[in-house]
Amino acid sequence: MACRAVAQAGLVAGTASLDEERAFPLLLVAGWLTTAADLMLEQALLDSLA
């Protein structure tokens, strides 16, 4: 799932342009990258409990 979040961020970043787009596509990039980071941290915590 984290890989999917990073892929989504890359897709949105690839189509977003600071010159022609509003801030929303860039917010999507930030959101997807945050999701990926959260998923990886959650998995690391779960692994440390096992």
C-alpha cells in the first residue's frame, strides 16, 4: 500500500505544474507521500512488537 501511495504521488507530481495548475494537485502529492510515510512507520512499529 505504501508503494501505491508513492506511485500516486509520482503520477500527480508528474502532471502538476506550478505555472498552469492550482495548489490542489500539489496538495495531493503531499497527501500521498504522507500516507506512504505513515504506513511505513506503522509497519515498523508493528514489526518491533512482534
